[in-house]
Amino acid sequence: MRIALAQILAGTDPTANLELVDDHTRHAAAAGARLVLFPEATMCRFGVPLAPIAEPFDGPWAERVRAIADRHGVVVVAGMFVPAGTHEGRPRVTNTLIATGGGVDARYDKIHLYDAFGFTESKTVAPGREPVVITVDGVTVGLSLCYDVRFPELYVELARRGAELITVHASWGAGPGKLDQWTLLARARAIDTSAFVAAVDQAYPGDEIAATGPTGVGGSLVASPYGEVLASAGNDPQLLVVDVDVAAAAKARDTVAVMHNRVGDFGGKAESRT
């Protein structure tokens, strides 16, 4: 399957960001891609209040993404924000992926919230609860968002549900060693699951905007089930178009056998979150 990773530089205007989605989807479809991946926060970059930006999952912004996917005949996955009521007097949103086109209409809400590196995403974002897989041209694809990539158990569960390709959509925070962590974690999740991992990040917006929040470092990549980097981007906006041989994931799963030989989770249930 041919996939495309659109490493864009989203701004604070959701309408202008839709133009980026349309333009990159058009180029990806012309190159033969069947699945086009956009970063977390494609709707609006981080660093500004999200509640005024958020729209329902069937609202105008999401409907425009659906129309773009249908017009170009591909599946598009992109990050958006959906209203989620209030918590402790504060409005909250969900950090959401819309996956649409080709008979797909799915939603994934980010499970692991970024309460780390000095940020507290849970103050303004409600957590998701359920892993999500979609089917694109007969290929099972698992969906994940940014900080999720630090939690291998989610990726193992997606693989248990049949995912041969797992996507990571990020707006990764800048800082010492952060780009190396991003690429290493994506490769590690591929090895953990014997699946391809396609990790798409926001491009680096420059030091001034990067200081306002986790706004991307670039470094989008596709890793093989053995952790090899098949294609990667620098830190500027770029469209990566990559062929993935999904049969290789099945072969790796039989050869390395970590999914077959896994014993228990040794864990207990995680503490519930509000």
C-alpha cells in the first residue's frame, strides 16, 4: 500500500489549515497514495486556547475534511479538536483524529494526555478510552496520537486487533534530545508489534512559536516491522510518499514472534482518570 505523510506547518486559522489538507491530499493522491496522514493539531496548532476553536465531529471543519477525502478518492487522517463539556469549571476538548474517505468514517480520541515536560494537557483535554483500528484497502490500520507513543501497551493492543500498520500523529514538543526520542520511540513501537509505524509530525515552526507549546519538530518517518527507517523528513514542511509491503508485517510477526510469545501484561489495571 502506498501511503503519504504530510508534515505540515499548521497555523491558528482552521480554514487556512484546510487548504493545506486539500493541497497535500491532492498531491498525495496524484502520486498514488491511498492513505494520507496529517499531524496532530492539523485543525489549529498548539499555543492558543483550543476551546474556542473546537467543533463537533460532524461540524463544518470535519465535513470539509470528509469532502476533501471523497473528492480525491483517498482515506485522510487528520488531527482536530472536539468540544467535551467542562471539568472543574474549565471547558475541555478531546484531542481527536478524524479518519475519513473510502467508506471509512472513524474517530480516535487521544488516550494518554501530555502531563509531562511542564505541560498539563489534562486541564483542557478530556482523555479518550478506546483504541481504534480502521481498514484501508483490506489493510488493518491502528491510530494513535503523539504522547501515546511512549506507552507500548497501546500499540500491542492495536496489533492484537490486527493492525499491520500503526500511525502516530504528533505535534511533538521541542527541547534537548526530543527529536531523537521521537524517532527512537516510533521505531521501538514498530519492533514491539512487528508492524509498520508511520509517524507524522508537525514541521518545526521556529523558536518563537516553539516556545509557546508542543508545536512540532519535524522528523516524520516510516519504520519497518524490524525498526528500520524506510523514509524520513527533515524539520521543514514536506510530503513523504512511501510504499509499505504489508505482507512483510505478517512475515515479521512469524519470524520475530513477539506477538505470538507474549505472556500476560504483568500489570494491573491503570488508575481511572477523569
